[in-house]
Amino acid sequence: MLAAAALLLTACSGSGTAARPADPLPEPAVPTASAPAPEQSPAAAAAALRPGEQFRTLTVPGGPYLPAAPSGGHDDYHCFLLDPHLATDRYVTGSDVLPGNAAVVHHAILFTVPPDQVADAETHDAQTAGRGWTCFGGTALPNRTTTALSALDSAPWLAAWAPGGGESVFGRGTGKLLEKGSRVILQVHYNLREGSSPDSTAVRLRLAPAGAKLKALKTMLLVAPVELPCPPGETGLLCDRSRAIADLTTRFGPNSGRTVAGLQLLCGGSFTNPRAGNTQHCDRRVGGDLTVRAVAGHMHLLGRSISVTLDPGGPRERTLLDRPVWDFDNQGATPLKRPAQVRAGDTLRVTCTHDATLRSQLPELEDEQPRYVTWGEGTSDEMCLGIVMYTDS
């Protein structure tokens, strides 16, 4: 994860207690999906519905999808346009991505397509051969109204899922508004290092009526560079940074190289002379008052630790997220027992530590040649991403 942050950064370089389930809310008839939702294990069972909520499961039309990685790589980022069939505005108060084939599903992100952008999305889907479309770096759809930095501050994410995440139920009194006529894009990152096999991932949304007195929940993305040289004793052509970036752009397109440059510009570094090392951080000055409700982090397989800090070094310093031992298979968000009040001008910092020596220790990477690792979409590349869920104060 997560691809949206990579897309947004290209512009920087130029471009409670469970309650009885409520009666279902009236909705128009929804066409029968062509593929059933995957069976759930008991561990994946949903929490009970709260008053006013109902479940709605969205499946990908056309049956199972067979992932295919372009450019000789091992990764397929694929987007599917889903219709939640909303006759009225709704709040999404929780979500669960139900991976149909856990062997190939690396992570997934849900994006909102507002009504005024649905026609563009449907046209793109119809004009792309096959089912869905390849979408490295985000949804691959034009967004004429959002700048890169504003999209990081309020990302068009509905939800995100990674191993260990399970169902995400938003805190009481909060939800993400989904307008009547909106669509949802399901972006799935397929990791095909062990081969490709069909997948039928589905999405289950927890919905509440728009008339509910809820605060709109938003998502802020905190990103930092990854500049991880080969460790002592490792040699190879891709230990050269310029060659490694050229390989990255071969696998994922020119935007991937622009993202590496954009991260340096965003975080006060130099693209030609970046600050290399295991630990990297980046500060974001917050533009308005807000209340942080939950925080998550994302790295790949070389991650060691990740943290998100409010006002680092200041009188109000507070650690919002601290994963001193990174576990790729446990990336669920951490709700804050005491929501954090953030004031305009405060700083949020994400800090990540990676370890290139893990490449020779992990079976998943045993066939990878030594390389200089930067931010990238592939499982063998890396990310440093803090995911902050907040409401306006």
C-alpha cells in the first residue's frame, strides 16, 4: 500500500457495545451479482450491526479474475468498478475486504467515485480490454479537481485492507459519506511470485442513513521516502540507485520514478543527492484543526518499525502509532482510546525503519537480486506510509 499515495506524489515532481441489528433501510432492487461473495471463516465474521446500519456486499461482475503481471514482473494492480446501487446518500460506517484467494491478494484499497466522475470511470472501464483495468499508482482515472497535496490531506479513500486487517468498523458517531449515484473502485494488489490463480475478492460495506448524526471521517496519508542501499557485502547492477530506478520504471511506468523524486521534494531532500539509510521520516504541517480517531501504518517485507508522532520535539508531543516490531501480516488500524486534538500548524511525522539484510532471510524474496530499494509498487520494493483517520474539529 499504498498505490494512491504514489499517484498523488507524482504531481510534486510536475505532473462500543453491539446492538440489535436494525431493520433494513429501503433500497431499490439490486441486480443479482454474477459471482457469489467468498465464504468467510469464523474469524472473519462481522461484528453485530449497530442501530440504523445494514450490510451490503459488492462483488466484481463477470466471475473470478485471473491476475496477470505486466512487464515480466510479479505484481498486478487491478481496478474494478463496483456499483453500490444507492438510491439515497449513505454513510459508510465500516468495511471489510473479503479476499477470494489469499495466496495472491497482497492488499486492497477502496476509492470513492463521486457522481460527477462516474461517467469518466464508466467510459474508462468500457474502453479497456478485459475486466477492469491495470492501475499502478492509483485508480488511473483523471481527477480534475484535486491537487496532489490536498489529496494527501483528504485522500479519496473509502477504506483500505491488508493482511491482519479484518473488518474495519468506524468509531461511533463517525462515517464516510457516499453520495447517491456514487461508485466504488476496488483496487487489488496481486502478488504473483508463487504463480497466478483466479480470485473473486468481494467487499462488504456497513451502511447508515445520511440523516444519521455522524461526523464525516476523512483519511490523511503521511508519506516518507525510502532510500535503502544494498547492505555491506551485497553487490550487483541494481545496487546502483539510477539503475534501480530505471528498473522500477520498466516495471511500473514513468510515474514510479517521478514518485521517488516527488518524495524527496515533499520531504526536504534532494533527488540527485538523497539522504540514504535505514531510517527515514517526513513531517507534515497540518492546515486546520482536526481530531485523529485511528492510525495505521504500511510497509512491505523489509520493514522493521513504523511510528506516527504528533508535534515531535514539542511540548505537546504524543505518539499516535508505535509498531516497534513490524508485522506485515498485522496491518489493521489502531483506534485511539483518547482521540488526538490537532491544531492548525501542528506537525505530524511518520518514521520508518527498513532492513535490507532481510532480503536474504525471507523465503518470499529469496530469488531477488540485490538492489537499491526505493518507494515502489512491488512486493520487493518498499513504502513508508502513515494512514491517519480523522474528523474536522
